[in-house]
Amino acid sequence: MQIGDFEIGSKCFIVAELSGNMGGNLETARHMVDAAKACGADAVKIQTYKPREMPDKDEIVKGCGKWDGMKWLNAYYRTYMPWFDQLKLRKHAKSRESSCSRPSAPRKPLTSGNRTADSRPTR
């Protein structure tokens, strides 16, 4: 099996999860891609969603540090990366010989079971 030029089985394929840790900032995300590559990651993955389509957008964040007490919608907007910036990040990752995983077109919003541990609690 192949992922781009990478043959699965020849070594471990390492994917770094950027999630919302870049705070929606493209320049921060670029630095994170560079750091992931320097640490040996073969690819990076970012969360792709539309904040207003998230099923829990009106719920209050609980037990998640700096997000505690705010609505999920506000947290989503603070970590959201627009589609055009995702394309720029993908181009940057490719220039660093790294893959950038993101849907090629908008998809249905994530469900609460697909949350990332670093920015949203798992239920």
C-alpha cells in the first residue's frame, strides 16, 4: 500500500496532529508543520469543520482548561482554519516533503465522538 511516495510496511508512517493547536493562525501552523517534519513526522493532520455546523456548538465547555466556561462555538472559532488557509498549509507541507491531510471538499461536521483530546474533551 502507498501513501503518496511512501510505501507502507517499509517503516512506520508518522502523522502529527495539529488539531486546533495553531489557534487558527496560518503562520503558527506553518511553524508546526516544520517542527513536525524536524521531529520525523511523515504527514500532518488538521481538523476540518465549520464552527456553526458543530453539533455541540451551543454547549458550555467543561473540564478543558482555558476553554472552560465558554460555548463550544467560541472555542471552535478560535481554533478554526479557513479552507483557503488549509490549501496554503498543504502547499507549505508539500514544499517540506510532508503530507498535509485535510478533506478536499467540505464534509459533514465532526460528531462529539470524534473530538481531539488536546482541544476538546472526549465524551
